[in-house]
Amino acid sequence: MTQTQLWITFAIIAGLTMLTRFITFIIFPAGSQPPKAIIYLGSVLPTAAMGLIIVFALRNTPVLTYPYAIPEVIASLSIVIIHYWKRNTILSILVGTVIYMFLIQSVF
């Protein structure tokens, strides 16, 4: 790609990103109530996305061979416990990741 093509690509991507950010304010102006379907999707999609992430992360976990998914189970349980205790998503993910990496590299 030439330098001009790179700048054109960058400008298009930046413009489309700005458009997707601003279009919600055009479709749903301040003071108006969003449609019930949008409110419903806003309430169910976060949970569905978390479920999808869990399935994606654990889909190739070997449960019939050593270490029998023990590190994944311990890390997942630690995430749940920390999240219910502190209600802090970043802390939960960070602690779960550290525990998982420690278990994989040092214990199993």
C-alpha cells in the first residue's frame, strides 16, 4: 500500500467509527424513550455475551486427560468468588488470569 492509500484507509475507518458512535444520538435523541426492543436487548445481551465468552474460552479444554480441566475450574471459580465479593469486573478478571497462569506454569 502506498502512503496515500494508507491515509485514505485511515480516514475512512476513522469516519465510519465516528459515524457508528454518533448515529445512536441521531436515532435516539435526548429526552425520547428508546423502543422496548432496544431496552430488552440492553438487559439480555450482556449476559448472553458473557455466556458466549465462557463457551469460547472453555471449548477446547481437555477434561479426560491430565490436568482434567482443574486449572480452568479453579480460575473460573476464583473469578466468580472475587466478583461476588468485590463486584469489580477488572479485579475479577485480573485475579482469575493470574491464578490460571500460575497454575499452568507452576503447578500443572
